[in-house]
Amino acid sequence: MVVAASVVVAAGAVAGVLSAFDDKRAPDEARPPEVSASPRLAPLPAVPSPSAPATTESVSPSPSPSARRTQSPTPSRTAKKTERTSTAAGRLYRHPDSQVLDWVRSHSGDPRHAVIASRIAEQPAAVWFADYSPQTVTARVAAVTSGGAALGRVPVVVPYAVPGRDCGGHSQGGAPDLDAYDAWIDRFAAGLGSGEVIVVLEPDSVAQSACLSAGERADRFASLARAGRVLKAANPRARVYFDAGHSGWNAPGRQAAWLRQAGAASPESSDGIFSNVSNFHTTADEVAYDRRVLDALGGPAGLGAVIDTSRNGNGAPADGEWCDPAGRGLGRTPTLSTGESRIDAYLWVKLPGESDGCKGRPGTFTASYAYDLASS
């Protein structure tokens, strides 16, 4: 089974662009990375006005996290419209450089503009650091964390450069080896500053590790445990979460055993786990799954979970499709106040409207896809 893990990269001084992606722009796409979706508003027509101008929607040669494999194409139980209840974004940070904001700024006359601007572009979302660029990563991370600190808000950053990521799939790449990765993480950590920040550490790095040999897996997990220690030592207010896959993938016991090896049960490395990044499983399924993983993981009682709710408003498709499946919708608004025990936040880690590779090139913002998500 293939896992699409297209990466979202921030433009300029914020995030990097994967060299694996070419620089050509397609008509329905946009530029740098970031920001994402919003609460449930009244349904809108699938196609705005009959004469929607075929505007050129800038494209970012950035890959964006795509839907993780559903180990068994199990539908995520029932998709409930109530899934998209609105909760306040609270103190989460919306970084001003993103593909969706680029599109909104340059397409004011597009009939989809108001929906995409209000339901997606206004919401805080994660900033991905998907390229291996040790010379600039400290400054780019600092640009995000200092921006959040200046507003008293909490940024969400995603280091995504572990060697062998995505098992050679859509988002292959990363550092050349684990020594280089360890050095990159040191530089990443140097940009965290001293304010609150959430670190979603290496999506797929644990859940997808079955593609590695036992020795390679042990080496990767040692590097991840070290990364957690380095990040938390650099900024004691950083909250670091480790990859738990999602409720349709590995069994909780198996996932917890790997997470323990990767340092996720140690308070020196970890604040808990994350799940559903780039996937579609309902929040209720993820809450139940994450609690089972945390129970099996052990560790301090304070360990919690964060859930990607960016595209799970209608649940996962029954056929297990992961690549820009039709009929999905925006999930709960990002918030640090979930009202659920052991669930620390609902986040938009995957950026709504950025393709898994089927409705557009991996990681590129596609307005038609964004509009579908916002109006379904």
C-alpha cells in the first residue's frame, strides 16, 4: 500500500521546497505553504457561479502532507456532520506566509474567494519544514516562532526531514543520513526561541517504519528520541508530539511499542502523540484510538495527544482512498481547548486545499479542491 505524504513547505524564510518537485505552475494552484480551514457554515453550491473565471491559482512547488495509509481500508465509522462543530482557535498562531493566503491576495475576483478566505485562510495551521537545508533552517524556524511570540500565540511547526521518509513514496527525501539529520535537528531546535510552541515531530516516522529493517528502525527511533530531547532542552516550553499514525492503521499496542522505543514515553523527549495527520478519520475515532495508544504507551500521566482535524469533517471514505478523495470536508476548527481528557489540541496540520497528488501536484494549493472541502 502506498502512503502519500506530500509536504507543505513554507516559502522564503519560513519553510523549504522539496527538490523532488518541479517548478511549473498549473492553472488551479498556488504558491508557498500554510494556514488552513474553518468551522462548518451553511452548505454552498458545488460550483460557484457558472462563469467562474479560470484564474491561475499560483502553485507552490511544495509537497504537502498527504493522507496516510489506511492499513485496512476500514471506513472511519460513521461520518457525522456534527463533526465540524466550531471551536475557537484560541491562542494558536496563523503564520502570514502561506499558499492559501497567496491565492486569496491575488484572486479577489474569483467567485470562490469569500468561501476560501473565510473558512480556510483565516484559520491557524502548521508550518512544515520539509527540506534538508541546515544553513537556513534555524532562521526560518525562528521567523515562525518569533512571529507567534510577538502576538502571544502558539505556533505549530513540523520538522519533516528524517532519512527514508515516506518509504520512497510521494514525499521521499529528507536528510542524507541520520548523522546529518541529528545535526539538522540541532539547528532546527536553535530556532525555537523561548515561547510556547507545538512540535509535530516527523509524520509517518513511527507508524510507517515497518518498511525499515529491524536495525534501521532501531537507529531511526534512537534519532527520534534524541530529537525530542534536543527540542525540549532548547526550549522547555516546547511541546513535542510523536507519530501515532491514525485509527485505521496500526493496532494501539503495536503503535505504542514502537513509540516507546522512539522515546515518546519519556518526559525528557515527549509531551505525547499526534494522529490523523493528512487523514480523514473522525475526531471521535481518533480520540478513542489515541487514548488506547497512550494507555498502552505508559509514561507520565501528563502525556496527551493532538489530532489533525483539517479534513475529517465527513470522516474517511469507505473505500479507503487516501489521495484527495471526494466528499471530504473541513473538520473542527483548530483549538487548544478540546474539552476532552488527554486530548491537548485539535490542529490543522495538513493544509486544506493542498493536494495529496491527485487533484493537483503533491503539496500545491488547488482552489477547486479547497472550495470543495469548505462547502461540502
